[in-house]
Amino acid sequence: MNKNFKHTSAEVRANGIILANRSLVFDYERDNVTRYESSGIATTRYEVLKCDPTEPNEEFYFGR
């Protein structure tokens, strides 16, 4: 918590069941920086490489 992360792999789980597993992320995802706060807010900052050039520079997520 309260740190910046770069994603190197991805796994999606629901109720303990793995729904998707990618050992490698796409090139355009490698330079993204995501920060998870203890308040439950996460911020993803999209850097130079983007899948879609119209993507915003940042996105915010709320949850717990």
C-alpha cells in the first residue's frame, strides 16, 4: 500500500478461481504506473506507450 507498482504479470480471480492468467503483460502496459493507497483508491498513470492514443493520462479506481 501507498507505493507505486509496474505490472509484469496479470491474474484475475473470482471466489478463489483463476479466470485469466497472463505471465506477460503487453508492451504498452509495461510503462504504466499504478499506485494503491490504503484508503482504497488506486491511480493508474499511462506513460508514453498506449494501446489507444485517446486514453486519458490517469485513471482513478475506488474500492475495498
